[in-house]
Amino acid sequence: MEHEKFLKVLDKELVVALGCTEPIAIAFAAAMARKHVKGEKVEEVKVFASSNVIKNAMSVNIPGTGSSGINLAAALGSIVNKAEKNLELLNGLEKEDIENAKSMIKEGKVYIDIAKTPKKLYIEAIVNTEQSSARVIIEDTHTNITLIEVDGQTVYCNSSDCAVENNDVDYSILNIDTIWDFVQEYDMDKLELVKKSIELNRVIGIEGLKNAYGLQVGRTIYNQMNKGIIADDTANYAMALTAAGSDARMAGCTLNVMSNSGSGNQGITATLPVYAVWEKLRLSEDKLMRAVTLSHLITIYIKSKFGRLSAICGATVASTGASCGIVYLLGGDKNSIKASIQNMMGNVTGMLCDGAKAGCALKVSTCTNAAVHSAILAKEGISIQSTDGIIENDAERTIDNLCALGNEGTREADRIILDIMLSKTRC
């Protein structure tokens, strides 16, 4: 087993983030441009982003502001100027920062438009002062800077045009069998990132249970459990805790989360259903670590083929990882893991992504419920048949079918969804 390659994958894809990663990535791009521009006062910020980024950044609250908006994210990035903090750059916002950002917007200094690009994740930020101009491009992943220009001169280029190889992470090692072997063999005491993912995401889940955030999906389920309206069972507790984490994050809670494959909700959904089931079953911490590692790696594996952004909801992929982790907790073997993947992909595959927003918590709760039920069926040897829809005899081929659907089959759906969302802003 090439354990070091798995560690590099985890290190690349498990990233601490504050707030929804699309508006934060926009803020990061603007902050990086601000870092390189000359002059004290920002006169203008321009952002051109792919439609998928626009869709996910429009409606979700920005941590610490009580507000949403792509223009607000861009303005804040140029003001706080903390590019070195990556996806945590808006941590510790001051009231003055927010007021200054809103003033920039009111004065017409922030311009947002859709970029003409086939890429699903693309952000171009331009920051102008009286003395200078800087341009930053991010592509494919939320912090992957491919170009920095200052006053028309390229000072950094890491794109294919520059013939620079910038990715030493080998995703080709990932498949269900190799992931299973790694989880079985590796010393879990060494996986600090996985341990941190459990700690961070558990905290925001509990925060969402205790306080009123967003639609209060998780908190409402939890309260109804305590009142005896619905059962205090494993599936409902997993739904409550996981949805509560999404509630808090989508509402702009200032707690960090551990993201997975560029999404905080995916990180929450890959972690908390597994944690909730483990808590109910009262198993060993080693069992929890192996189950959560399995969940994260299955999610990363599918997303590495599926792509960062799509018209299919990312919670469907992360909950598939979670279902595998739950099967592991239930004592399932590798064949049970494959069966849980089949069950999930025959269930929640058609869930569409219509942007990051409070309603994501509802989708997270639905996917979490499916993850628990799919795992239970798989552990009992029950798997959806290859005669059904996109399901194949081999779970690997089923994953390929899902990815083909996400990458090729949803482009028109993406366009229609964004057009509907933008039309509401024009009314």
C-alpha cells in the first residue's frame, strides 16, 4: 500500500474553511489581488466567475456579516487583505470592515459578471487603485491560483499555458478496494486531519442544535425527538446533528468546519452522520476514526471524478461516503460497502443543486436519512439491482455512470437553474 499517497490526498482535500467556500474563494481572489496591487485605497473591484460559482455564492450568508452577496464577498476580500489565511481569511471581521465593504458597493466600486468559460470553477478578480492594477485567476479548486498579473505583467503563472506541473497528488490510486485496504491497515493515531474534521464539524453541529440558525432543520428535528413526536433513534439523531451543522454554516456561523473536496457541507455530511451513529452505538474511537476516514476517502474518490461543482447536489456524494462509514460501524465488509454505494446511487442521485443557501440543510437531512437506511440494507446483504436505472453490477461502474450524468448530462439544467435564480434578482 502506498500510504503516503493517501495522506497527500487527504491533506489536499480536507481543508479548514470558514463559511461557504464559493463566496470565500471570491474573497480570497480579491484579497490576493489586493496584496499585489500598489497604492493604499482600492478604487474598484471586478469579479468574473463561472456560472456554478455564481450560483453557489448568490444567496448564502457570509460569516459575521448577517448578509449575503457576491459583491460583499469581493469587497470584504479587498478590505481585510488577509490572503495568507486562505479560506479562513474572513475570520474576525470588524464592524468597520463590513461598513466599508457596503460603502464600496453603494458607491458602485464593485462589479460582478459571469465569466465566459467552460470551467465549472473559475474566479477572476481585478483590484484597481489610482496607481496600479492587479489581476488574479483561480481555477478548478477554490484556492488554486493559476495567474497573477500586476500592471499587465505576469508575476506568477501556474496554468497549463505555462507548462508548470503543480499537482503532486495522485488520485489514480483511489478505488473502493484500495481505500478499504488503507482504512484497514493504517495507524489512525497519525491521521490528525481526520480527527480534526470530527472535532470541528461536531462543534458546529452542536451549535446548530442549540441555537436558531437558518431554517433550523436540525434543531427542529432534535426538538421533536425530545418531545416524543418522532423517535429518538439513530437515523433521526444523525439527521438532526448533520442538518444542524449545515443550518449554522449556511446562516453565516463564525465557526470553522473541515471541508471535503472544496465544500464545507460535504465535509459536514461526510463526518457527522458517521459520528452520530458511532455515538449511538458506543463503539471504540479507533472504529470511529476508520469509519470517518473511509467516508472522507470515498467522498474524495467520487468527487475526483465528478468535479468540484455540478447541477447535482454534492451532499449526495458526501452522504454516499457517510453510508460507507456507517456500514463499517455496523460491522460490514467490503462487499457491504459496495452495496451501500449502489443503494445510495439508486436513491438520491437526482437531487439538483440550486445554489448554496439555507435550504441546503433540508437536502443534507434527506441525504443523511438515505445514508443510514442504505447502510442498514447493505449490511443485511440487500443491494439495488443492475437492472435499475444507472446501477451496474460493479459499484465502480455505477460511480462512473453518476459522474457521466453530473459532468455531461446536467449542463442544460445548470443553465436553466442559474437563469431562474438571476431572473429573481432582476424583478
